[in-house]
Amino acid sequence: MPFAETETVVQRSRFLCALYRVDSDAQARERIAERRRVHWEASHNCTAYVLDEGRAARSSDDGEPAGTAGVPMLEVLRARGLTDVLAVVTRYFGGVKLGAGGLVRAYGSAVSAALDDVATVELARWPRLSVRVDYTQAGSLEGLLRLREDVRLAAVDYGSAVVFDLACADAEILVDWLASQTAGAAQIVPAGSVRVEL
């Protein structure tokens, strides 16, 4: 299901733009296939998506003249600095040919209109840490971690000890804070990085 959908009309042609949040090529292709099944009778289902902080991008004109649909859609996504988003614009032909310039404007405008109707979130890459403490410190530490705006607690594992899987805005600051909260007893292991919504 798209997280946003808008309709624009240009010289009797209907342009339905659906926006999806996607995190992989496979997920984008799956959403495109779903959209084509729903709108199988449409003239075109043109697509554009950006993944991996802009390092991967794809577009398709789906039978429209080359460069008149997918590329302008993709340019709108890039111009807004978006990532992990798919736009599918479904066109129902209204009987009036728009020409290359008209198509570029119509497809780009359809994506712009859909994006104007939604809120975007800012993403950041934060360090990820695995923090191991004993049960006597876990309860109060968990409560304090959940209060911090610079920490995202992903999981808590209760085994022989308690392990917090978390992301933080600044690892050095958090490591110092954890040391003071646990009297140096916390075992902290870097675990890469993760993207978080701010």
C-alpha cells in the first residue's frame, strides 16, 4: 500500500502518483508489480526510485518516449534529496497527445504534487553499540537510555547478562556516560552503524 497517492489531470490524461518507502531493489520491483496489477488497464505505469542514500537509482518510461517520464520523476526525487523512496506514476490517456515537453512536465509535476502532500523524515547514520551489563544495573540503565534523545534502543536481550543493542548520535559521549552510570562495569562493543530517523 502506498504511503501517499495523488491525482493530477493534464489535458484529460489522469496521472496517479503513488509513493512508497522501499529499502531494496527487490522491494521496489515488488511494489511496481503490485501497482501494475492494480492498474493493468492504464496506458503507462512509469517508475523512479532512489536507494542507499542516493547511490542507487532506477527509472522506467514504461512505453512513453525515452526520457519523458522516468527521468523527470527521478530528477524530482533527487532534487529533494530523498532516499529509499519509490514513485509510480500511472497514466490514463485522455485522448490528447502532450508532446515530449508536456510529458516531462506532467510526470515531474505528478511526483512533486505527491511529495508536497507528505511529510519527510531526516535520516542520519549513527554508530551502533552492543552494551552488556548485569541484571542489577539493567533496569535503571534501560529507563535512562530510553529517556535520551541521542539514543535509539533497538533491542534488549536478557540472557546470562542483559545486552542492549542501540544506536547513538555520538559514541564517545555515550561511552563516557555509560561508564559513569555503571561505574565502569558496562562492556561496550562497537557494532557498525545504522541509519536512524531523526
